[in-house]
Amino acid sequence: MAFPTSVNDQVTDSVTQADVQVLGDAPAMAMGSVYQAIALALASAAQNATNAQQQNFALAQAVTTRCVQVLLGAAAPAKL
């Protein structure tokens, strides 16, 4: 129970309980924010890895195509 004041005791009790609930919920809210930040970072890393893999595949395919062209004599080798 709160200290006696000119305000109704039920009002001060409800405000005190609300404050305690906010303080009690704070760690869970903070951890929720941390989990969301970690999930976003991991999702971005996976997306970047997928993009890099796709780009490497496209480059490998272009190199393979050029090598086959040279082997078959369809095109003259590029001069460096």
C-alpha cells in the first residue's frame, strides 16, 4: 500500500501497480528488440550471400561459354 495522501488509496495503488508492470515488462521488451535486430542482421547476411553466389554463377557461366567458343574455334581468343 502506498503512503497516505490526499488522493484516494485505490488510485495510488493502481498507479503503483502500473509502474511496477512497466518496470517488469522492460527486460522482455528489450530482449525482443535485440532478437529482432539479430534476425534482421542474419537475414541481410543470408540475402547478401545469396546475391554473391548468383553473381559468381553468372560469371562462371560466362567464362565457360567463352572457353567453349575458343575450343570449338567459333571465335578468336581475346587479345590481352
